[in-house]
Amino acid sequence: MGFDPATLMFDEKGLIPCIAQDHLTGEVLMFAWMNAASVAQTLATERVTYWSRSRQAFWVKGETSGHNQHLVELRVDCDRDCLLALVEQEGPACHTGQRSCFFTAVWEAE
């Protein structure tokens, strides 16, 4: 593929935001952080691996819940400071049991 994770623009804490999106429907499922090692692990295993800021540890999505995210495609934005993971989601993506973490509307057009 020729992708070099070293070309990504990580923040001062070594993190980069990643949005997970259903590869078939386009539905935005969740947002989480990655570091260089979790990006590399995701690419190597095709199981989406995030960096948990609260636990300071890797978080393989679905490892404990069974709600796995299988990587279909990983994209980077034009500034190379945000990732988009197109995934095949097994079960809900949100820890609340919702399909997407973005289930609360703040404002809707009438």
C-alpha cells in the first residue's frame, strides 16, 4: 500500500483522532484516539485498535464486549491530522448499547 504512519500529524501527546464509520452505510459510529503504535497494530491485525487515554493502554475494539470493528479501509484527511476508519461493525459501537455514539441530537432543522 505504501502508507507510512510516520507522515501522520500527531498532537503534542502523540495522539491522532480517528472516526469510525460503517463501510456500507456511511453511518458515523464513534470517535476515539490512536497513537502511532495503535495505528500500526490496526493495520497489521485489521482489528481497530485505539489508545485509551484514561487507562493509558491499547483498546482493541470488541476485545471485551465482542462488538468488534474489522478494518475495511483506513483513510487520512488532507492535513494528515485525522483518520477515518471504514469498518465492519459487529453489534453496537457505543458502550451504552447504541449502534452509534452519536445518538443524541443537540439541534435539528425543522
